[in-house]
Amino acid sequence: MPGPVSTSIGVQSSTNVAMVEENLRIHTFTEIPSPEIFSSQIEPKNVPAVFKGCIKHWKAFSKWKPSDGGLIYLQERVGSIVVEAMRSRSAPVFYGDIRSHERVPLPFSTFIKYCLCLLENRDGRRDAFLESQKHSLAVSDTDQALLFGEAPQQFYLAQVPILNFENKEHKQLECLGEDIQTPVPLETKSLASVNLWMNSMKSRSSTHYDPHHNLLCIVSGCKEVTLWPPSATPYRGSGYKYGVAEGGH
């Protein structure tokens, strides 16, 4: 997150305001910076940045795409390993406050099967389609109740560990580690963890504070991020500052 900015910005000269705005501007890089450039010229600014094409060389970039059989690949690769899915009564809005949702143990393959059902439902009649398919899926009665209940869209995978360098026993999806690599700009950095985020449909998270530096790698789909500068903190209230999920969400 960007460092503190003077709250007197509103009474500074237009030149100074323009300089501050320029310093906080998010820069987009079409060429991947080297670790040296990242460490010396980008990271010290403490301002968000976008790197285009940073992970195109990953196996995951081609193998995980739902439109190219990626869900089947993931199902075969991971199988029925139990992961913790997030369940929220407020879906499709997932609040950053950990108290607003609960963790539910769920076989990864069950979540993938539900995603496959949605992918096959081309005509938009999701509820009727799921009702016709739920008895043909090889999932337990408990999982059927979870995924085919009143609101199956309440589930999503958040921060499921692929690699965890601080707790090596806590990496449920370690088998997917072969499909990813450390992004070039971070090759000389010590990473704390690599986590998977996955949802079956469009959703959004509430405003929250993340205490960690993150690199969001979009393998499939898209993500829109709204960022607030430090100068906006007094106007945001205190709620979002404490709406932090475990692990830094």
C-alpha cells in the first residue's frame, strides 16, 4: 500500500498537488522489468503497478483456462483434496471482514464439478440446469446440500495455499506448484506464500485493508481493483481497517 500522504494536500499549490497525483499514479508496464529494476526503481515508490504479460509463460496460463478444458485438467490434477471454501450469506458480495463468512471444508473436485455445471449452462437457465444435473454428479449428500442449496453462488475459493514458505505443512494445492513460477520481477525476493483464488461467477469484495504486499496474477478471467490513496483514510471510516481476513485478505 502507498505510504502516508500529507493531509494538507487540499491547500497546497496546484503544482504540488499535480506532483503528488503523478507520484501516486498507477503505472502499467508492457515489458517485464528485471529484478534489479523492480527493486531499485519500482518497489521503492510504494505505488501499485500493473505488469502485462508477466505470467504468459506459465503452464497454468494455458492449462487452467475453463474455455480450453482447464477445469477438467484441475479436477484430474488435484482430485478430491479437501480445501477450505468461503461461504458467505451476502454473496455475490464477499466482505473482507472474516466474521461475515465461514470456512467450509469441501473436496476440490466437488467445487470444480459445480463450476463445470455452470460452464455447460449456455442458455442462462442456471437453476433449472443445476436441478437436472445434481443427481448425476458423484458428490456426497452433504456436498450436494452445500452446492445445490438455496444459494450455491455463496461459495468461492479464497487464499487456498499452493506454496507456503512459512508453514510448509499448510499447502493444500502443492501439486499445482509445477504449473507456476516466481514472476521475473520477484525472482530475488523471499516469498511468504502463493495462494489460489477461484470463483464460479462474478463477485465483488468490500473495501478492506491488506497489510501484505501482493502480486495478483490473473490466469483466467479478469479482476477490477479500486484503490484508495492514504489521504482518503479519514473519509473512509474505521470499519474497513479492521475488516481483514486471516492471512491478509
